[in-house]
Amino acid sequence: MVRKMRKLAATCVSVIALVQAVQAGASAPGSASETGYPAIPRAPAGAPNILLVMTDDVGFGAASTFGGPVPTPNLDRAAASGLKYNQFHTTAMCSPTRAALLTGRNHHAVGMGSLTDFPQPAPGYTGQMSKSAATVAEVLRENGYNTAFLGKHHDMPRGPFSSAGPRDFWPTSLGFEYFFGFIGSDTDQWRPTLYRNSLRVIDTTPQPILDQRLANEAIGWVHQQKAADPDKPFFLYLATGSAHTPHQAPPEWIARFRGKFSAGWEEIARQTLARQKAMGLVPKSIHLPAWSADIPKWSSLPPQEKALQERMMETFAAQLSFQDAQFGRILDELERMGQRDNTLIVFVEGDNGPDSAGSPEGSLGEVSELANKRLTPAERWTRINAIGGAAVHSNYGTGWAQAMSTPFPFYKQIASHLGGTRNGAVISWPKGIAETGLRTQYHHVIDIFPTLLHAAGITAPAEVDGVRQQPVDGVDMTYTFANPTAPSTHHVQYYEMLGNRAIYADGWLAATTPQRKPWQMVGGPNASTNLAPTYKWELYNLTKDFNQTQDLAKTNPQQLAKMEQLFDTEARRNNVYPLDDRTGMGRSGVAIRAYVQARTHFEYWGKGISLPADVAPGLGGRAFRLSAELTAAEGVIAAFGSNLGGWSFGIEGGRPAVHHGLSALPADQFRLVAPQALAAGQDARVDFDFDYADGGMGKGGMVRILVDGKVVAEKLLERSMLAAEANSETFDIGFDGGATVDEAANGPNAYQGELRKLTVDLGPIGQARPH
């Protein structure tokens, strides 16, 4: 007995000694140092946390941080503890900018020459980011960082991002250990279409508006990450949907801006320039660019139109300001946790210039008014009180876009001019930046990648996952941290977007004159032949002409010729050719579905299925029949789109019903309900048939409901939708997620009975079905 007790005591002493040794940092028996276990990657000592933020469609002159009329106090305080850059540039469109941001390479060089929505069979335009350009998240993760991505991911090729894969372009395959956000250009802020990692999120209870939800997610993720390993740094990429259309915000925030923009867009631009000069952001000698003849003067608008435009701008301002408040919540939490000093924050205010695609009149539906029905000013006026809410997707008029570009000419899509590419940027790192203030060096979004790696003490790898990496195009910006007057190290940068081109070289900028207006998304001149000689070139000396207002092409033709040749050299090096300024279906035929095998027959075996539009039945501009084998109950059988453009099929009060949305107008909401209810629990086959009229796109046709092969209801639909709104809306079976087609069905709408099988058969596009 004594021997056993002595043995137990000795064992206890050994365990205690082992615990103490481990706590003291000594190697325990069986540790990696003794047995050769693979080492777990650890970040370099002192490596900072990294918070990378990019907002959407916010021009240089919008946020108060850069002299704009929209208060962004939290970005202001980040800038006060860091640096503001007034010569920072993007690519003029979202997918290319985001690819360049994450990879540190020029966008054509990684296959993202345009939006993923407009792919072409050319190396620079495939819409698939090159595996030879690993993202900064992948590099950081392999070097001991935890990585997360919250918000907008618009670098997924159209088509191959369904549950069938391939999954190569999901954030979780691009170096991010966690993703929560949306896919594509935009989503409804009140009822977003979201994914967690790669699984669709189905909201069964009311949720906060999206920006608040993303901040909640960011704070929760950081809590979890630091709980698991407090010494391990994180890389958190927050890509907000704000302030891309739809412009939506809490009503109390919209109310804060009531009457703030009654002076009109020209006066707001003048006030912004005055603040920018007072803040030292721009030279005091500059003046605003000439007002475009495409944009009406504020004084020419009738009172009703002014009031509508004011409300649109008030909503934009509320959305951007509310987003800033959510960023502030993240800052507050980092400070409370003691993480702020060693967190490097890079905040790019906008992925391009402000969006002018709403046209000079603005719009209440980005896709809806482009593809389905263009509303008149009088029709928009009837929906003024809905702006900012869930029922409409507003975008302000082009005059506001120009004002938000102050002091630069033009806006989003126009890569040739600074209004499309000059964005405000803030870098804040209390532990790493002592000399705060303004930085005037010329930089580009590709420079963020090497900057983050240098700050973390990490070298860009020559090979990732067995793939040799292409050279990093960006330059490290950390030289500006301690030296405000250091010469720029980014000497040459080309720009190209949808035919608009520019080349920068040590203060000189050569740029083509824009031809197609951004609100003319379909059509435009074909620039697919080499240098597109139909485009005129302009020349600017930015060292003397800060905001690109004095064209020197006629007075200095030698310099212009030199710059054009330099553009050609850079274009060939980065896969910019062939040039093409067409958009949408006109760009390359059926490009939007380039990676999808065409089908006209679809079968689904059960409910709870959600499919992105690219692999779902295309219900726009054609005849179709949905056939459901079911047990009668309440709820949505299938739905695609929203009230601004979409179809919904279900059972209401026991009666089969069809809803169709064409625009933001109540008069454009179509409803057909069968006169007789099905008995609850009754097994039946319910067909929803649309017999499309002949003669082109956007026609109407007869809508019929059939029960067990017998027509029980029919009604003529005068005009049918061509495209669903919003862009991220999915084809849902057994529910209607995201923005709903039937506005009355907001909230839980899942089908309550058994849905054994759903088949969809499509007719020819733009033609009547053969009979």
C-alpha cells in the first residue's frame, strides 16, 4: 500500500513538473522539437492585425474625411491617427479593382479586365483570377494569420459558383478561412442574399440591415479568433455593399439629411471644393471641371424633380454615414480589447468613382429600369416616400455622381479620367505610424498587397500550391509612413475599362475621350480593333493640373505620342488587348453564361434548393412551364427575383397563385389566383404556364394555372420582365429568399407541404412557343 502511494505521489510530481515546464515554455516529451512534428505556421513576432476595408461606388468628394458633404466621423478619427492619401487610384470598376487589391497585380494580368459579368475568350478578360497570382489572404494565412472576408465578393466567374462547383473562386478557396457575404455586384440591404462560407443563408427571422449585420459579424469573429489564440494576428477584409445601389438606409438616418442637399449638385460641388482647399487636400489654385452637357443644371429642374433628386441624395448620404457608424463600432471594439495600437487599418473609400448609371434622372431599380421598364419622372415621383426602404432600389442622378467626384471630371466606368479612378484612402497603425497627416505620393490599389506583406514582415512567395507566381505589379507604400515628402515610387500605371484608357508616367497622364455614357449599358461603338483609332487622346500634366482640367494634347504632341506608345507597351505586357467597349450581351454574345451549359429542361427533387441565376432556368423573355408534384399546403413553391423584376409561384389560402413584378410601381405588380382552393393535404400536380407572345424581348403573354392538367385560371400579362432585380437574387425552390416578389410575403414563406418534384421547361428566347 505504501509503495502504491509513493508511486502515485511520484507520478503527481512528474505531471506537475511537466505542466510547469510547458507553462515555462520548455519542450515536453513528444513535442515537435523532439519528435519532428510538422511546425504550425506562426506570424513574425510583432506582426500586426490587419483590417482592410473597401466601400463601394464612393467618389473622392463624398466622405467628410476628404471634404465631402457626408459626415464620416469614424473614418475621420482613423485618419487623425494615421495617413490620408489624396493621389490613390482604383481601376474604375468593382471586379477589376477587387482583384487588383487582393493580388497586387494589374487587373488584366490576372484575367479581370472587366466585370465578371462581361467575360471574353481572351487572357485578360476571362473573369477567372489567375492561380499564378495568389491573394494576400492566402499568403498571410500560410504565414500564421487567421483570415476572414465579410461582404461583397464580385470576383466569381458568372456561372460556376453553384453547389456543383468548381469552388476555386469562392473566398474560402482564395485564402480566407471564413466568408460571410454576398456574391456579385450588389444585394438588397434590407433582405440580402447571403452565403456563409459557400452555403446559402436562409433568414427565418428579421435581421438588421446589412451594414450593421456585417459589423456584428466582424466583432463576433474577432472575439472568437482572439479567444482561440490571443497572440495570433488576424487579417479581416470588410467589403461593404455600401454605397452601391440599391441605396437603402434606416429611415431615422435618412431623416437626418432631410433638406441638406436642397442647394443642388453644382453648389454642393462648390462647397466640397472649398472644404477640400481649406483642409489642404487639393491645391488652392484649382477650379472645378467644366459641367458636362449631359447633366442638367440644377436650376433647370422643375420643383418636383428637385425634391425627388434630393430624396435620392439624402438616402445615399444616410447609407454612407450609417456604414461609417458600423465601422466605428468595429474601431470601438478593437480599442476596448486592447488591439487597436497594433492593428493596421487600410481603408479605401470606394472601389471606383461614384455611380452615374442611374442616368441624369436617377432610377428606382438598377436592373429593372435598364432591362424591364424605364419609368417616367412622374412615375418615380409617386414612389418618393418608398426611397430608402425595401420596396425600391434607388440610385441618384448623374449630377450627384459628378458632385461626389469633386474635384475631378467624370465618374465610375470612366478609367480615362480621375473621377473614375481617384479614391480617398486612409492608413492607420498607431504602433507603426508616428508621423501622421496627408500623403501626396501617387499610388494604386495594386500597392496594398506589398504594403500589407511588408508591414507583417512577410516576403511574397515565388510559388503557391505548386504554381509559380507572376511578378507583383504593386509597390510597397510603407516608405510614405515616416516621410511625408518622399518622392513617389509608383512611376507608371496604365488604365483601361470598357474602351476608356489612360497611361500615367511620373506626373503625366494621357487619356482617351469617353464615348459611351455609363447609363448606356447596352450598345456603344465597337473598339475591338487594336488601339481603337476612333477614340481621341488627351494629355495632362498632373504636377501642375491636379484635377485634369487642362488638355495639352495640341500644344505638346511629342509628349502625347510618347505616352501613347507607353500605353501600348503596358497594354501588351498586361493582356489588355483586344479592346472592346461593348457591355452586356453585346460584348460577346452569350458571355454572361459563357461557363454554363445551356438547358431548356430542369428537374428538382425537393424543396430548400437555392440556385444562382446563371445555373437556374432563365425566365426572362420567353415562354415557360413550371410543374409541381406536391401535397397541398401554404407557401412559396418557387421564386426568382423580386417585386422589381421576378416571378413567384405558390399556394395562398389553399389556392394556387402567381405573382410577377416588373418595376417599382404598384401598377406593375401582376397577380393571378385560382378561384378554388385545394384541399389541405391533397396530392396534386400544379402547373404554372406562361405562353409568351411573339415578336422580341419584353413582351407579354397569357399566364395560366392548371391543376391536374385542367386550366383553372388564366390572365393576360401585358409585359414581362427580362431580368431579375437585384443582381444577386437566386432561383429558390420551396421558399422565396432575399428580396421577395410578393411584397406582402416578407417574412417566413417556406412551403409547408411536401414538394416531391418540380420541373421547368423553357421556350425559345424572344419567340412564341411552337403550338
